Amino acid sequence: MLAEPTILLVHSPLLTSATWDALRPYLEAAGWRVAVPDLRPLVEAPSFHAAVCAATAASAAPGTPTVIVGHSRAGAYLPGIADAVDSGRLDVVFLDARLPHPGTSWIGSLQPERASWLREMAVSGRLPTWDTWFPAGSLDDVLPDPDQRRQVLDGLPELSWKVVSEVLPTPGGAWDSARHIYLQLSAAYRPTAGQAEQCGYRVRRVRSDHLAMVTQPAMVTDLLLSALRA
């Protein structure tokens, strides 16, 4: 008997797996086997990229259709994950996510001003937690429910600078043969969605916010599943 098709939900290295807690039951109700690896224990690995790819691929059911969904900064790791997954059919979905940048690092992929800003934030070789990157109260509008906000922001990691400076490898055949989908949630990712479209990705756009899978899980479920069916 074949295993159920799997959706792998990959959270941003700056966040935690709690970003998927609201979405997961909707996908399971739609008949999907859902796997949500926690990337936080991997941030001290010699190669964060290799550790993420191995841990995420281990969550898939070999030989069955698989959908890999990456949010925000997880987008850079999706090609490597795709190559590591033993899948019968593979879809890769960028959910308001950065596009891959093989051959360069996170810091190397940024505009010079943004790269300088990130370097200035680092303290003793580590980045402060993501919620401190914004003025006080800025995330209240994105996560207006206080319980939800605590759940999402609790336990955010301080990333080692080696995660930011690691050069990512060029992907192989599985990535090239996968179907690539881009789902834009927020206005900030409009330019990235445009780049994805130019690269031949199937692109869908909604007017929402970067954490809509937390605040509007039913809408994001419909968006994701309709893009996969199309």
C-alpha cells in the first residue's frame, strides 16, 4: 500500500516550526501527510545547508509524491532539499520566500546596504533574534492575537554567522525536473515573485501578509492546493 502524498513544511531559519502550527491541520484535513522538521537544532552543524537537506528529506516518504513548501529565508535551501528527497513526483513551493542563490552565501546575495546592516547587527558572531530586527510593536499588526504572537515568537534562534556566510551549492537533477511554484503573500515580496515568473515558476499572488499561514491558514491552504491542482 502506497503512503499518502507528503507536504514538507520548511520554516525560515530565523523562525521556528510553530509558524506552521495553524496551517498543518487544514492540510491534514485535505488528506495530506504533513511533516514539519525543526531546524533550530541544526544551526550549529558544520554545514547548515547539508544538515537541513538531510533532516528534511528524512521526513518524506520515499517514492511517493512530495511537495516541499519553504517560507521566507527557507527558499534558499529548497533546491538542496529537492535533490535529497527520494520522491515519485516533486513540487517545490516558495511561500513568500527568497529565491535560490547557488554559488553564493546569504550575506553575498544581499544588496550592499542590506549586507552592511546585517553585519552591524551581529554580536559576537551571532545574529540577534528576528523579532528584535524591528521597532518595538511592529509585529503587533502582523500578529495581532497576543497568544498567537507569543507562540510564533517564542524560542527564536540566534543564528551563528557561519549560517549567514555559508556558500550554497549548485543543485542537481531532481531540482531541475521538479515543478516550481511561487506564492506571494505580502507586498514586500512582489519583486521576488516577478523574478520567479521570469524564471518560469508558476506564480500566484494574494494581498495579505508575510505570516498569513499563521493568521489566515484556510486562505493559504486554498491558495497552495489550488496552485498544486492547476
